[in-house]
Amino acid sequence: MSDISKCVDILDLRNFDRKDPEFTRFHVNSKKVCEGTLFFAIKGKHHDGHSFLREAWEKGATAAVVEKFVKDVPIPQILVRSTVETLGKLAKRKLEECGDSVRICITGSNGKTTTKELIHHHLSKIVGYPIFKNEGNMNTEIGLPLTILNDYHGERILVLELGINKPGDMDKLVKIIKPSIGIFLNLGSAHVGNFDSLEELFYEKAKLIFSLEPFSLAIINEDDIRISNLKNIRRNLRYSGFGRKKGKVRLAGWSYEIENGSFATRSIYFIDGKRTEIKLKNVWNEGQLLDLSAVLCLIDSMGYEVKVETFEDFELPDGRFKLSKVHDILLIDDTYNSNVESVKKAVGTISNLPAKKRIAVIGAMKELGKFSGWYHAELGRLLGTFDIVFIYLKDPEILMIRDELNGLNLREEKDPLKLAQDILSVVEKGDLIYFKASRAIEIERVMEEVWRNLSNF
Ligand code: ADP
């Protein structure tokens, strides 16, 4: 969207001394600013974007959208009540101007990225034209509008994961996007600390389904009674379900095999009662296979034929339960984020994988607030199946798992490099090492050090 003259109702350009400003990029981070950027000054928890106007100007920003004028910086400034809201309004306008599109939106505590990537992968191969998706963490009230403004070029289908952290987030996202199809994957503890209860978190996510126009398609998890009960609460939608026990698409079972030295997963689904076998690269856990069942449900319900062979070359996104082997040692990179529901699915799979010793390298789970003790105790119980647990003590919240792990071989370390050395001192051929913590903990620093040392072995 470079023709800002169409947005004068959103951006007041009266104080702007150039008549027809050209904006080629939209940024909130002054480090990313380049020639032609419209810079949005956002006041965050740690930094206030208004302090970075000079840097934005020096890097070539054409103008800045601000909530208060900043003196002594020559950059043209456009005053608005809320810079975040303005960003959303511009993205909404761009979507409207680009004409009709199908906006497939995904919510859930786990599996949004995996599901989005799967849908994008499959639909791109079968529809024959480009499909838009938001990248990883561009799923918030700031990230989503930014990616629409910078990267969307009028594609007819958009696959978007919607990330919510606090009450009210979903209202803002659906207002910008106006979802055409909603997918509600599951409900777990992620971000629950920012809500009063799990119920409140559920209703925030459910707003995606409530926002749909009558007779729109809603893909829901039939194994979760709260989610499947939405059918009785928001009635006039076209529901299609997936799950282990019930639904249009049912995950019936799976097995792991080794082919030419690499792992593969053979999964069995029933789609409207028809047995369908899908072969996947690498080892998929039950959660990821359920994400795939949501995708099959969507594809079939949209009227497309499911082409199972298109999934054969699909690569799981990095950091999401991704296996690799170095010198006969199995590393499981699950470092992207952590909560007990995803650990539970991971543990279910790990106990079925061949290993001499099973080693877990674990850090804290964040954003659990008053529920933290309860969930960390649960995490401790889940880790009881490992032979050794290494605790990465970057955040002491993780120590709450200790009481549940009495008697287990338990080691603690604050320094990521020392921790890596401790791990390397016990690891042997045939072992399996599982890495897991919340994003903020950056446990990949430990994993990368272990990986580097093992590769140089
Ligand atoms: P999100 O985008 O919602 O954070 P990801 O696709 O990035 O989800 O996956 C994050 C983690 O959740 C990974 O560890 C993955 O193995 C796990 N996971 C994926 N889908 C599910 C599911 N349906 N249930 C439980 N865990 C899941």
C-alpha cells in the first residue's frame, strides 16, 4: 500500500508537507527501517518507539506515525490516538482494497504453525496459484498487520495463524482480518497466566469461531468437549470435526519406521469413513498428526480432493519436535516453545523410540502466572520417563519440577556452555537427547553447543 492518499481518513495528513508521500515498507523496529518506510512509534513494555524517531529518520524513513510529537527530529510526524490501532486499520484497508479472498484463520494452544505450514504446502500444490501465509511470530496485533502491509500482494487465499496472549487480543485480530474459515485446534495452558482462568482463555480463542459470518466453515477438535460444544453455542455455521475418537477426519493410528537410515511416520486416517494412509518424513508426534487431521478436514470440507502424496516431502518447521541424528545420537529439537500439553505428546513418542538412555534438557515454561507451580509439577511428573534430566536454570521457575523427580538422575546448571559440557560428559552412542523450554529461555543455545561438539567429534 503505497497510495496513502486513499487512507486520509485513517492518517491525518494535514501537517504533512509532502502531498503524495510514498511508503514502500511499514516498520515498528527502527533497526529494520529502510528508504521509504512509514515508521510506527509503539510504546512497548521495555522500549518506547518514540525514542527511536531519529534513528528511523537517519535510516531513510519517509514519515513516522506517533502518539505524541517528538521535538527536534526533522522526520514528518503523523499524530494518531493509537499507533497499534492505526497499523491494524491500514492492514484492514489493504485487505479490503485487494478484493475478495478466502482468509483461513487458525487458533489453538499448540500446532498453529505446523497446521498453517501444512495447509500452505498442500493448497499451494493443488490450486495452482500462490497462497499467502504469515511467517512464524507475525501473528499478533502488531505482527499480523505488518506482514499484511509489507508482504501481501492480493493472493486469493490467505492462511493465517492468530496468536493471542491476553484478553481482548482475538477481538482485535478478527476485526482486522474478518476470517472466512476458522480452525480451533485445541486448548492448553499456553499463556493461561495472562487470563483469570482456562475458561477465559477458551472464550478468547473461541471468538474466532464467533466472528465468522453465518454458514461459514468452522473446523473444530471433536476430542475436546469445550471446543466441540461450540456447535451448540454458535449454531449457524458449517462445522467439520477432527480427532482421535470422533469427527469427519479421525486419526486411527501410526507407526515409525526407518528407511534408508532416515525415520518415517506412517499414519492412518479415516476421512468420512474412508481409510487413508499418509507417509511422512521424520518422526511425528500425536499432536502433530492431529494437526494434519485438521488440515485433511479443511481440505475435504473446502471441496478439494486430498492428495496424500503432497505431504511426503513436507518438512516440519524447525524447533517443533524435529529429530536429527549425529554419530548415532538422536537429538530432538523441541526448543521453539513449551507447555505441558506439547511435552505430553512428545513424551508419548519418545518412549516409543529406540534409545539406550533417554536424556531431557529442560527449561522453564513462561506466562503461566498463578498456575505456574501446578503446571511445573505436572511437567516434573511427565519427565519421570527419562533416565537423566538436565535443568537449564536460566529461570528458577523450572526448579518447581524437582519435587516430582525425586530419585531421578537430576542435574542443574545456569551457564548454557557448561551445561552443554555436562551433557556431553554423559552422552553415549545410542542415546536420545530431548531439548524443551519456553521461547524466552532460548534453550537452543545449549542444544547448538551440544550439536557443534558432537558434529566435530
Ligand atoms: P504453535 O504455533 O501453536 O506454537 P507449533 O506448530 O509451533 O505450535 O508447535 C509447537 C509445539 O507444539 C511443538 O513442540 C509441537 O510438537 C507441539 N504440537 C504441535 N501440535 C500439537 C498438538 N496438536 N497438541 C500438542 N502439541 C502439539
